[in-house]
Amino acid sequence: MHTLEPHFLWRNLYIASEDDRSPFYDREYSEFEFTHAVYNYLIHPQWDAFGSATLYTKILFADYDKGFAILEFIGEWNDLLYNDIMFLKREVLEVLMLHGINKFILIGEYVMNFHTSGDDYYQEWYEDIEDGWIAMINFREHVLEEFARGRIHHYLVFTRELSNLSWRQLSPVQLYDIVTSKVIKRLNG
């Protein structure tokens, strides 16, 4: 897992550690010292810790004018044992929402498992963003099934189309436009 880096091709457009509105502002990273792990597996030092024992993120892009952010994740999303959604909401999402972000694109290719413990924080997040939305792209099928079993699909948008997006060759705005069209289609349809 230590070779799985957050997507870095948009760094010329946005760097969370240089954005004074980001929860990771002024964070310094090592390219050589591995300090974070998911269980016994070291992860690349560019991932950001936010209080979870098994889940890490990277804000790949934030556009405060359009009100959207793109976050990539790695690890195990475990609300049951570690209440990951509480830490994510309080430490990352609420900071972004304070600055007008109400549309979230969550990339989950590197999320290995999900364990639910209820939908309270997801409902709260959904209600906090009012006219916004939360879209999940490229999460593994078994992870999405667990989100659905936990009844969290009422607050998050995930579809087959969103599960197979070739997003890496797109710009952040192109990805946002594609996801927006699919979210609107799902919500209206």
C-alpha cells in the first residue's frame, strides 16, 4: 500500500497544504518517512490523517466559487469501530462547508472495506449541504453494497456510471461537470 499515492496530476491547480481554507493548510510532508499505516500496512506519506485509525484522505481539488471539492481516500472506512464519518465530518468536511463547499466528489478506488454503525452523521452531512450533493465514484462494488445495506445510499449518490469513471485524464472541472450531470439525472429520475 505504500506505493499508492494520492492523485498528483492536479497539483499545478491546487495543493491543500497551500490553501488557507483547507483543514490541511500548512501541513508538511516527507517523501521518505512513512508515519501512517492502515493496520500493519504502511501508506504513502502524502495521504492526510484526520483522526481515523484506518482511513486517510487527500483533498485533490477545491473550487470555492463553484462550491465543490474532490477528495480521494485510502484504507478501511470503519464507522463501527472507529466512527470514521464523525472524524471526517468534523475535521475535514465542516471546515470546507464553512467556506461554501456543498458538493463533494469522493473517490474510493483505494477503500478496501466499509463497516457501518448507522446513518446519523451521513444524514447530518446531507442536511448541512442543503442544495448540494455527495457523489461517490469508483468505489468497489462490495463497498457500495455495504453502504447500501447501511441505508446510507439515501444521502450519497452512487451509480454504475459513477463507479466506472476514467477520471484521471480529466481536469477537476471536467470531472465536476460529468459528475454533476449524472447526479442531476439520478436525482431527477
